[in-house]
Amino acid sequence: MTTAVKADTTTDLYPTRTGEPPRVIPREEPVVQGTPEQGPMDAQTLRGFDEKGYLTIDQLITPEELQLFKDELKRLAEDPEVKKDKRTVVEAKSNEVRSIFDIHRSNEIFKKIANDPRVVDRARQILGSDVYIHQSRINYKPGFVGKDFTWHSDFETWHAEDGMPSPRAVSISISLTDNYSFNGPLMIMPGSHKHYIVCQGETPEDNYKQSLVMQGAGVPDPGILTEFADKFGIDVLEGPAGGAIMFDSNCMHASNGNVTPYSRSNVFIVYNSVENTPVDPPYAAPSLRPDFLGSRDFTPAGNQG
Amino acid sequence: MTTAVKADTTTDLYPTRTGEPPRVIPREEPVVQGTPEQGPMDAQTLRGFDEKGYLTIDQLITPEELQLFKDELKRLAEDPEVKKDKRTVVEAKSNEVRSIFDIHRSNEIFKKIANDPRVVDRARQILGSDVYIHQSRINYKPGFVGKDFTWHSDFETWHAEDGMPSPRAVSISISLTDNYSFNGPLMIMPGSHKHYIVCQGETPEDNYKQSLVMQGAGVPDPGILTEFADKFGIDVLEGPAGGAIMFDSNCMHASNGNVTPYSRSNVFIVYNSVENTPVDPPYAAPSLRPDFLGSRDFTPAGNQG
């Protein structure tokens, strides 16, 4: 556990929620900070990630692991202790479990995959340093009633509310169900990660309690979003269970709701560079969010044993 | 104007909302009742419609008509008189116009296309008789906040609440905006139209006031919907503005919400066979819905001048 240092907002490259009108500023820092020589990804894969802000992996985990993860997912969703835990988000309308946070610490099965070289080495290569886990969760998107997520940059929130200085972080979403165009898959505006949208509004106290259910602060301006969609287009990330998507922390992304019978579930882990640890207080919120949303344990991932 | 006759529920082939458990019964009557010789569609197109329950037309209207319709759509959505008309449905959350009904009577531009041979002749050929307009509307699905429509058969509602005896009706949806997989396009379970899902529940008085905003009665059982999706699959109907989709009244269909900036709007017209006019009272509701939802003017379409 390292003690966070104070934010220097006078030199903040990514101001947001300051009361200024919304605008777009360039991302000053590189997207890929490692090299092809480090492996496991080749130059072309890294170049694609730099350009589009994401990459896909057709099969990251074995069929046996997939089954194991799905069984565990099911068990957790039905566990009354898990349902009432503060790290669990319950869907307002249906009372079904929507997300369970902090599963890399609370659950042995997901702790293992979060520290697995297949995942950690890729994150290290993209970020060009050791990495630690900033956040982890399982997302359920149940059939028939799955809720949408409106467009946002994760980094904008992590910067404003968690004190993360730079977008030197990468997320991996491991698919536990097939992603079709029709069951609310991840949508990304490719290339948007090289631009930062300064958002309006101020962050209310304990904003996270509301924002995990329905986004309030950190909502990009609709006019800017329309320009972004016209300029970058929208990629719909279909793909099979057992595959994965890695995406830059500053990608503009969203997902539609899901009225089909097919749920869409995934394991979601955020890796941050150990050279990019959060400051306290954060850049645009009264105080840091709880540790289960923005971890202050900066122990490098993959070094657990 | 013809006077409707009384429903004979003792011989009802499509019982629903009777208090019985949900179940599936076969559709006894043919889907296509006309012949290729009648034109304008060939044998292969008709066979495809019979098998899948829908067909698509790449370009139904000219670019000039498309522009005219879009301008009219915009004008209507901004007209305060239209907004407060009882035939207009306003989106609960955003207060934006969601649908305007009865546009084949209230609006000269849409009256013309609803009686155009390009549309009416196709409907006649499918249904094998003269046709009249049972319902018409413009649907807006605005960007960012467009609402979903959960799975349903239109015929189930038109039978229960409008007194339509048989599924001898066909809908056309003329696209006024591009339909992408990501902006809440129409989804159809191909082949589902040959099976009828008996729905649970009873129809409350004036159900339509609620059901236009959020479906209550006439909701198919989730277990049956899952079986249907596994058996028939889900077709996502992407396609350009100016194109159209015709689909059988008993197709199981739905659409997801729309968080993208791109609205999805269409003109929607329902043709019923003049040999299939509604009965009064209807099959499973206390009384008929208003005339703007289920017209009692059985004048054949295309015979207006």
C-alpha cells in the first residue's frame, strides 16, 4: 500500500467538470508505451491498438476456464450475501445483479485470471511498465431487461473521481457469453481515445452511489458526441464467449440495452501503470471514491506468489 | 364506413389473454394469399416472405420523396398542436415525440404514399385481396434516448384489442433514416409468424393509453421467447434510408433502445385484407381501441381518387 500524493491541478493536462463549457483537447501522451520486442503482441497488433484504441482476442481463455467462470458467475449472482454487499450493483428496474466489483480480491477464481500472464503481459506491453489493478468487476447484462450504458470515457471518471493523472491505463473485457450485435455489445468510436472531452458540471458528494446505476456527472456533450460519431464512426464489437477486448482508458464507448433473451456477461479488469498512481484528493471531486472502485493497492499484478 | 360484426369467440383460432397458461399454437392460415402472376413481386420474393415472414426493399422511394418525408417529419415533431394531439405519443423520459398515429388521414403527404401503388400493390399481392389501412404512424426513435420495444406479435394485440379475426395483415416500415445494427433497428425472429403465442393476463380498460408507452398485456412468456430465439434466430434488419421492410402481422419482433447519436425514424402503415375486417367487441378486451389505432374505415387503399 502506497500513500497517494496531492493533485497538482495547476498542471492538469485533462481538466474536467470545472464549470467551463465542454470542449475537446488533444491527448498529449502516447497510447502504446511498450515495444513489440517485449511481447507477447507483434508490431501490427500494437499499431492497431494505437490507431483504434482497442484490440480483440478471439480466444483468450480455454473452454474449461470459460465454463468455470460461468459457473462462478451464476453462483455469485444467486448468493444473497453477494447481493447485499456494497460492492454489488443491483439493476434498479429488475432487482437483478448488474455488476460485482473488486472480484480480483474477493474471489480466488477471478484473482487468478487477473494475475495471469496472458492478460498481465499484454497490459504491461501496452503501458510500458509494471501494472497494478485499479478496478475489477463482473458485468451481467441479463436478457430481456439489460440496461444501456451511455457514451463515456472511463479515464474522465478515473481522473476526476479517482485521481488518476494520465490515461496510461488499459481495460480488458473477457466475454463469458457470445456478443451479438443485438444483445447490447460494447461499442467504441475508434480513434476517439486520442482526444479528451472536457465535461460540464461538478461532481456531487458520493456521486458514485448514483453513477453506478445511472450516469450523472462526466456525461460528454451531445453535440460533441455527434461530431465524434460522424468523424470516427462506431465499431460494434461482436465476438464469441472466451474471447476478449482490450481498450484504452480514454476510448469513447457505450452499449445499448438488451431486450433479447441472450444475456451478455463479462469479466472486466482495469490495469494502470505503476508510474501513474492516483493522487488524493482527486482532480474534480470532493474526495476519492471507495477503494473497491479505485484501488489504492499498487502492488504489481502477476507478482502475487 | 362498414359496421363491424360481433366476435364469435367459440370458433376463435387465436385465443389469448383468457387466463389460461401461455402456450404456442400453430397458425392455421396461409401467409401469402396472392400469386406471382398478380405482380409486382416474383415467386422467389413471395416464397421468401412466406418462409421468413418479412421481405426488404432496398429503395422504395426516391431521394426527393425521402427528403420531403424527412422535412415533414421534422415539421410535425416541432408542431405544438401535433404534440398535444391524442394521436401523438410522447416519450415518458425525454418528453420527445415518439410516434404520431393516423398520419394516412391527418397528413396529405403521408396519405399519398399510403395509397401509392408501390406499397398497396405489394400488400394486395401478399394478402390476395383488396386491402384497407388498419393503422398508420410515424415512429421517431431519437438519438441518445430512443426507447426499446420488447418482443411482441402485432396481430396478438390487433386480435385481442381491435377485433381483427386472422393474421391476414401486413405492415410496411419505410425507413427515413439509415438503420444500423447499433441504433435500435427492427429485429425479427424469422419463421416465428407461423406460430401463435397465447399470452397470459387480461386486458385492462383503456389499456392502450399505457401500452403505447410501455407494453403491459400481450407480453409473450419469456421461456417461450427464449425457445423461439433458439429455434428461429434473430435477424437484425439493417438498411438505408428510403428502403422498406414489409412484415407479417404475426412476426415476433422487437427493437433495442438507441444510445447512439443517430435517430431511427420510419413511416409505418398496416394493411389488412378487406375480407378480414374487425369484429366488435374484440376478442380479449372490454371494448375496441380508438379509431386512430384500429381504423373502422374499410375503404380499399389506393382507391382514393
